[in-house]
Amino acid sequence: MNKRMLSLIPICSALTAAGAFIKIPIAPVPITLQNFFVILTGIILGPKAGAMSQIIYIIVGLIGLPVFSGGGGLSYIFKPTFGYILGFIAASAIAGYVMKQKKFNVLTVFTASALGMLAVYLIGVPYLALYLYFIMHNADAVGIAVKTGMLLFIPGDLVKCMVIAMIMPRLASLTGLTKKQSQ
């Protein structure tokens, strides 16, 4: 990893934290801009550095800094949204991996973004369902988790994917970001 990449990792972690505070608080999962920045991080940094930025973000939150949408601290592991936060690692890595293999154009950036968002759901929704079942003792935990933790968010997340797909090819050409640099 070069110096530029090493300097971008904490910046991308900070962007994810900032995205936590741009939110619409609905229960049990708020709408935030975190996943927007998580996907951008993967696309810009690539799979390894993108995932590393999200690991740093999670560590910072778990040691107690209030960088998550509901605060911070080790007890956050027992919050219904922690699975989505864990999904950030996979989302950034997957988006970065797809872009590592492809050129920056609207279709590939949208695909990378959508697959990254899917990774957040694949980890976050089961975690939410387990929380609802074991902590809240809700018999319809899976149905509620799918409705309130995924279906509600799909339209907004698709819009985020479209925005990323529209800005990234241009941003990549302006900044000189190429396939080799994002590896």
C-alpha cells in the first residue's frame, strides 16, 4: 500500500462516521448516509483498504467514541443495527473487488454499489432478526427484520447506488483514479 492509500483509509473511516449523523431516525434501523460512504470507500480504495477503513471505523466505535448512529461502546454489539455495521466491511470489500476487475463506467459502478448494499443486508437483516427474536422475544422476527430492515430501505439505497454510479466515473477521471490505483 502506498502513502496516498494509507492516508485515505482514516479519511474514509471518518466519512463513514460522518454519514452516521446524517440520518432520519426510524425504528429499528435509521436511514443514514453511512452505506453511501462505505460503498464509495470500497470503490475508491479497493477491496483491502476499503475493508480496512471500515474495520477501523468499527474499532473506534467499539472502544467508545460515539461514531455509530446511536453512540458507541462495546455494548453496541447488542444493538439491533450492529449487524449492518459489520456488513460495512463486506460491502466495501465487495464494491472494491468488483471495481478492481472492471472499468469505471455507470453500469459497473452501479453493479458494484448494488452488490455492496446487498452485502449490508445479508449481514444486517439476520442480525436484526436474531436481536428481535432473542432480545425482544418477537415470534415474527424474520418478517419484521425483512420489512423494517431491508424492504423499507431498498428504494433509497437504489437512489444512493445511482448517485454513486453517476458521480464515480467522472470523479475517477478528474482525480486520475484508475483500476491499478484502487487495487
